[in-house]
Amino acid sequence: MKKYILILIIVFVVLNINSAMSGATFKVVNKTVQDTTQLVKMKHVITQESETKFQIFIRNLFALGFFTLLIILIITIFLFNKKIKKVNAYISNFDNEYKDSLFEIEKFSTILNNTENSVMIYDKEGLVEWINIGCKSLFGYSIDNIKHKEKYNLFSYNINDKIKIQIENCKKTKESTIYTNSIEDEFLNKVWYQRSLIPILRDNEIVLYAAIDSDLTMTKIAMGQIKRQKKKVEEQRNIAIEQKKEIEKQKKKITDSINYASYIQSAVLPPMDIMDSILPNRFILFKPRDVVSGDFYWLTKVDEKIIVVAADCTGHGVPGAFMSMLGITFLNEIINAINDDNFVAGIILDKLREYVINSLHQTKESSTKDGMDLSLCILDYNEMKMQYAGAYNPLYYFKKNNNNETEFVEIKGDRMPIGIHIRQDNKFTNNVINVNKGDTFYLFSDGYADQLGGERKRKFLSKNFKILLAKIQNETLENQKQILNKTMVDWMGEYEQIDDIVVIGIKI
């Protein structure tokens, strides 16, 4: 308004001035007044537009501020709500942990109270605070009788100097310790127990002691019995040691005797150099089960005839060795006394049987059935013939047939031994064989075929023995011996030899 009044005053002054001017000047002034009026009107319009824009700006600014405050409020509420949820979750989790802790405490308390071991809780001064049922069962205590009683103080009640030192170390180091002690229960019976003393700490300071006791009474009683029994065992062991020493002395005497018997047996067997001179094309595989053997081999030469024997006496070891020496002695006597007409394999076995029966005083009614099974061959290189007679034991040989093929032949022995038998009146069969250069003959006992071994611990069997001999026909006699020995060692494996073994191979 003040602006408008100022303008009117100016206009009025101008009009008064114009009254003294000319008409032309009046026109100019009039036009000027009109322009000024128009200018004032335009300024008023501009002022109104400026005021309107300012109001709009203020209103928009206010709206923007309100909207911003609203957003900040919403975000604040959201964040606060999220914080509340976290707090609620934390409270819920804490509540669950608290419940779990209470459950664990109740469970632990139940276990402590119902365990067979005695559990006692002492305060830091060593006075009893709490005991479980096992404590009453073990020692006969009740909580009313011992709680806070100086008599039952941990640091002084019924302990020796050694235990006192252990407890003092427990207090100083704040580490658990274990010791064994004994006490009389309410019935004055001695109770042995092993105690684990555990210090319970808070802020690295001992506030309580837990004592867990295990009943050792029965163990101590058992240990006492064991000690007494151990003493008896030691006394018996000393006796056994003395007996063992005596047995070892006797064993040494027996072993020395057996070793000497082996020396004697070796002495009566044909020496190697003599056999080499009589029959160089041969091998002998001799494997006694023990130091001395019930199997034996024998070889001699009379004029141009070579006698070869492979024998298996009743038994093995020392009894068999006695029979073998008896057999060798009798063969020497028979061969030295026999004439040319009786130089027949079958007749020699007949005479050997008579010697054995007479020397052992065997009769059909006697219980002794000792004797021997054997194969006996007489080789005559002049006539290229071989005689064979057998008591149970057969003869194997390989020869070339008309097609120059190797042929296997087996001649079975008579089904009766050298000794008393139901067929002792029967004569032994004398078999005569024409031989040719390159033929190979085998005499043996049953020890090789009967040996147990293999994966199923079965006998090697005669069938496999025949197959093995057929496979090694192209080998030298020495190689044949090595193959036979290795095959038997591999077959036995971890099993023990069950019988004496003798195999004789002869190549014409």
C-alpha cells in the first residue's frame, strides 16, 4: 500500500507542475504519467507472481521436509523393530540355554547322587558340604553326621603324611590328585578306596573340593589272594624249574644216546664211496623224520649181481631205527650165506621173514606185529635182467616202447610184510624184468606219498608221485633228486614231516 500512496503523490505533484506548462508539455507529461502507471501495474503483477512462486517454494519445501521426516521415522521404526526382534531372539536363546543348563545340572546332580562311587563336596576349609548316596553306601556316613564337622576335615581326617603332601600340592598347584587310603566304616570293617580330589575354581581361586571315591575293598582282598597265590605259584615254579633242569639233563642224555644211535645207524648203512663204486648211476633221497630213521636203504654186490633194498620198518624214531639195524644185519647174514641157486629176490625175502619172526619170537598168537615193508631188486648187467620182490612196496620203472615213447610200468609187491602175518606161509613172488639202457627204476617207502601238506593238508598220494616221476624223466639223476626234495619241502610248507622218507632211483 505504501508503494501505491507514494505513486499518487508523485502523480499529483506532476499534475500541478503541468498546469503551468503548455499543452504540448501537458501531453508529454500525460503520456509519462500513463507510462508510469503502466509500469506500476506491471511491477504489481511481477510482485504478485514472485510472492506466489515463493509460497509454492515454501509449501514444497515444507512438504519435502515432512516427507523426509516421515521416511526417517519409518526407517527408525523398522530398525528399532529389528533390534527388538534380535533382543527377543537373544532372550529366547538365553532362556533355552538356561533351561538346558538347568536340565544338565539336574541330570548331573541325578548322576552324582545315584552313582555307585562316593562323591563328597568340601568347602575351601575342608569341611563337608554335601555327599551323595554312594558315600553313605561306601562309608556308612550320613550328611547330618558329618556336615561341617571338623572331625571329618579333608585336610586332617585319617590321612598319612604322604597323602597330606599330595593334598598340599593340590592346594598349591590347583590341580587334581589321586591317592589310595583306607577307613573303618560304621561296622568297623576296613574299607579301601581310591580318591580323586578335584579343586573347583572361581576366578582362579579354589572355592570347593570334589572328592570322588571308588571302592577298592574287593580289589584289595583279591590282590591279597593273588599275592598268596603268586607266592604258591612262585614256589611251584621254583620246583618246576628244578624239575625242568632235571628233565633237560635227562633229555640231553637221551639226545646224546639218540645221536649216538644215529651214528651207529649211519655206520651200518652202506658208505657213499662204496655205493658210488658199485652203482654210480643212482640217487638216494633219504629224509628221516627224527634223528634216527625207521626207513633204510641197503646196497651190496655179489659177483656181478647188485642187490638194492628200500625198506620201511614198523615205527619211526628209535624203535624204527632198531628194526632197521636188525634188518640190515639180517640181510648181510643172508647174502653172505646164500648160494647161487638161492640167489633169488623172492627167496631172500622169504629168509628175511624167517629171521625177523624167529628173532622177535613172533607167533600167530602173539600181539607183536613188528616187521618191515620193502622192495628188493637184484640187477644183473651181464644178462641185462632185474629180479624184483616186494613186501607191500611196489616197483616203478620207465622204459622206451617200440615207438620210442616213454612207458610207465608198475609191479606191485605181495600183500604181506616181512614179519608175522596170516599169509606168512606164502612165498614171496619173484619178478624177472628184461632191462635196456636208459630204463629208470624207483624203489621207495610210503613216506613220500603219505606226507600231509598243501592248502587242505592232504596226502601227496601215489598218483601225484607217479606224475612227478614221469615229468622228470629227461632230467639227470642228481636233478631228479633235487626236484623230488624241493617238491616235498614245498608240499609240506608249515606242516611237520609225519614219516620217514626214502626214494632210490637207478638208471640202466
